[in-house]
Amino acid sequence: MSRLERNRKNLELSDIRLASPETQRQWLETVDFKSAEEQKIFDVILALQLNPTSIDTNIFPLLKLSKDLKNAIREEGLESSKAKELNKLSATQLKINETQARKVRIQLTEKVIQEKLSLSQTKALVKEILKKHKSSENPTNQNSKIIKTVKTIGALELEGLAYNQLKEIRQALEGKLKEIDQRMKGASS
């Protein structure tokens, strides 16, 4: 699809998918496919009068789903749109190992299927789980962010800034100082 877009051949897809089989074959011969398999895939898609752009957007990404989600689609009837959402619960996103991420995904997948949750409910649960895992991010990471921020503020070059810019910086810092004072008072109580 990327090559078709680069060669501007993608603009012809909507017309060619409804064309006669002979016209489709002639068009396929004008496209610079890297392999015979690519051409065969397009031949099948066009023969079924499917839109290759739609297939590329909606179907091919399903090939990248984790194995547990592919199984849930095949065996338990999980909808592909929900599977795409649940696939966001990866080890990388959750900042845990793959075995733990798979457990989280499987548990949530079972809940989605058993409770017949809608796509928006599934999105909300995925977002909540991701948020929970980000908030439990290790404190060392947060400390290094704070140290970096303090160093950035300390290294801020004020020379040459306009009066309005200096005023904005001062207001922002004063606001944060008030917030810090309130938190420190609450912590000492």
C-alpha cells in the first residue's frame, strides 16, 4: 500500500476494484509489486471487489495482534475492534514482562466477552489499566524526572528575555511555589 501511495496508484483503487476482471489484471500488471505474492494478494482482494485501502487499515493490523487475542477472536467471538484496544495492554505499555502482560490481557478479554462490554467500555477499561500501571511507575524514574526538571529550571538562561516572558516565568514559578507550600504543610501535619 505504501508503494501504491508513493506511485499514486492508490488513487485508482476505488475505480479498479469495480472494474472487469480483465481490466483489473491489466492494472495489476502496471503496478510495481516486489513479489508475485503481493500481486496474488491484490488479485484476490480485487476479485472479491474489496477495497485494498480498507483491508490495509482494518484487516492487516489484526495480523499483528498478540496470539491470545487472535485465539479469542477465533474461539470466543471477540470483536476485532475490541481486540485492537486490548492489544494496547502490551508488556512495553504496562512496563511489565510479557507473561504478566498476557495475564492482564487475558483477564480483561474474558471480562469483555463475559460481560458483553461495548467498545467504549473496553476502551475505558484499557485506559484505566494503562493509567494504573503508569501511576505505579517506579519511584526512581519519577525522582530522575524531578532532578532533571530542577536542573532545567536552574540552568534557565534569563538574559535577553523580554519583560513579558520574564513575567510569565515568574507567575508560573510563584504558582508552583504556592502549591509546594500547601503540600509541605499537609505533609508536616
